[in-house]
Amino acid sequence: MVDVEEIDLKNVNLEKYDKKVGDSKDFVCVICPNSCRLHVEVGPTGEVDVQGYQCKRGFEYGIQEFLQPIRMLITTMKIENGVLPVIPVRSNKEVPRERIFDAIEVVNQTVAQAPVKMGDILVDNLLDLGIHVIASRDMEAK
Ligand code: SF4
């Protein structure tokens, strides 16, 4: 995740985030039902500017979504010896969007073993990102 509290928007390492002067993005803030329309742009001197937000959370969302979009991983995993053949799982933190398909691949190749308790870690340190995949519910053994 981008450390929005710490990042200096006048001196962003654009290369790190695969951005260049003039890049911009328009999107809707999804943090609350107000659905503010955000415009984020890299200005002529390399500074990153956000427009259209109405609060700090929206500002931070705009920076994050522009520089490094992240998404929660929510899917299912095969489980052996369970009362059901699959178990719903999720990441404990957001995953960089460009790694989501790799993350799903890891989950698809993993088979949990029942019984499982909600919150149990089923994949530790997913893709070396320091993120866990955890069970979203209990699953009894057969
Ligand atoms: S900018 Fe703030 S008020 Fe607007 S949608 Fe985002 S969270 Fe809500």
C-alpha cells in the first residue's frame, strides 16, 4: 500500500509507480455513498494532485487508487474432508491489483484440510506480500 501519510506528493517517485508527467485518471470514490468524482493527475513538475474529494479518506483513496490500486481478495478454496467441497476465503489485507490473478492462482492450487475455523490462515505470506489468506467461515469435518 502507498503510505499516504508519509508520501510527499511534490516528489513522488513516478517510476516506482509506473507513472509519468501528464498521466491522469478519473474515477469514482467508493469509500462512502457520496460517490465523489475524483481526478488525479501528475502535473508538469511531477507533483501528484487530487481533485474532487470532499474528505481526507477520499483524498487518500484517490492517491492509492492512482498510484497503486489495491483490492481485497475474496474467493473460494478447495477443502478436503469438509462437509462442503469448497470454503470461502479472503485476504486479511488488500492485495496490489496487478497481483490479484497470481494470488487467485495460488488459492486455486491450495487445498485446505477440514476442520477449519473462521480466521484460520490457509495461505501464509501470499506471494511474499506479507498477506495471509484466511477462512471466511468455519468448516466442520465430515
Ligand atoms: S471523497 Fe469523501 S465524501 Fe466523497 S465519496 Fe469519498 S469518502 Fe465519501
